[in-house]
Amino acid sequence: MPRLRPVRPAGWWFDGLLLAALVALTVALAEGHLFGLDRAVADWSAAHRPTAARWAAMVLNLLGQGTPLTLLAAGLGVLLAVRLRSIRPVLPPVTAFALTYLTIGPLKVWTARPAPSASVKEPFLAPEQTLPLFQHDLPVRFAQSYPSGHVANAIVWYGVLALLLAPLLRTFGRTVPPRLVTVVRVVPPLVVLCTTIYLGWHWLTDSVAGLLLGLLLDRLLHRAPWDDLPLPGPLRHRDRPFTSMT
């Protein structure tokens, strides 16, 4: 039986805490709470957004684009798989794609919350109408703000990149300092979290929900025993571990 890899903090209690916090936040918003906080942060951001700062934030927010991150992670996985002659490095990007696809998108559609900008551009809602969840009378494209996919994707995909980067560089005779791995995992998601809120593309609570969901998915991915998962017969001739190289 494959053994799960260690994560920090250890134990499932932290996963349960993240899930409970996400559920509690969603329930609070469904009951109409925290709208004042969301509005205050959005209004402050709009009042302190000069052109230069807005453009800088938009550029930095590109760090959270899901499709490029997916392709980059898949590319690193394939390159490492070729270098090691093993199928295992491809498993984390494929699993991450499945997890994000099955969680982030459905939650957005189910909660049906507009973004802060929905009052100043199409569908031009009244400001108070942009805050509630479950506005299923709106077209789906106008009600997909909760949770923030940018934030959740950034946490998941930079975690996958960090998982693949160290063993890939080792195949070229290079080592990655643990501190650099931490920077890769932490800094881009924090930048995306801040810029997404600052630009008014998501409410504060949207981004907090994306943070909670992203951390939960990241812990699931880093627990997986990638080197020990059983492979189907046709793939067993390409079975070589890679996480042990980190």
C-alpha cells in the first residue's frame, strides 16, 4: 500500500480546518454577511488605482493565468518524463488539471456571484446587486467571481511547478535551494491574491475563498505518493521515481 507523502502542517486536521473555513465563509456570504467589508476594500482599491499602478498590477496578475500555468507545468512534466524515461512526472500536472477543473469551475457556477466590476461594465448591475451569491438569473459569464480562480490556480500550479523543478534541474546536474522552492510556491500566489483584489476583478472574500481552496488542493497533491502509485501494465517499463530526487 503506497504511503502518503508528508505535508506541513502534518495531519488531516489542517485540511479539515481549510474546508471548514471555506464552508463557513460561503455560508456567511449566502446569509448576506461580510458585504460591508467587501465593498469597503473594493471602494478603497478603486479610489487608489492610478494608471501606472493599474497597469503594473495587471502585468503582475498574469502570474495567475490558469492556461499558461497548466501548459508550463505539463511541459516541465513531459520534459522530466523524457529525461528520466518515466511516466510518473506527468502524473502531477494531469491530476492537478483534473482537480482544478472539477472544483473551481463548478463552485463558480454554483455560487453565481458577480464581480465588483459588474456595476461599471456589462451587465451594469446596481452596486448592491453585485455582492450576493446565487444569482442564477444572470448569464453564467457575468456570475463567476466566487471563489477566485486566479488565486486557487496560482497556489495549485506553482506548487506543481515547485514539485517538478528540483528533480528536473537535478537531471542537468543542478540543485535548487529549498528557499527558492519556497519562493516559487509562495510569492506568485501572494502577488496574484493582492493584484486580483486591487484591480477589482474579485471581492476580498472571493480571493480568500480561492486561497482556502487552493491550499486544500495543494495539500492533496503534495500528499500523493507519486513514486509509488501502481501503474497499468503497459506503463510499467517507464516506472522510475522522481520525487526522491528533490
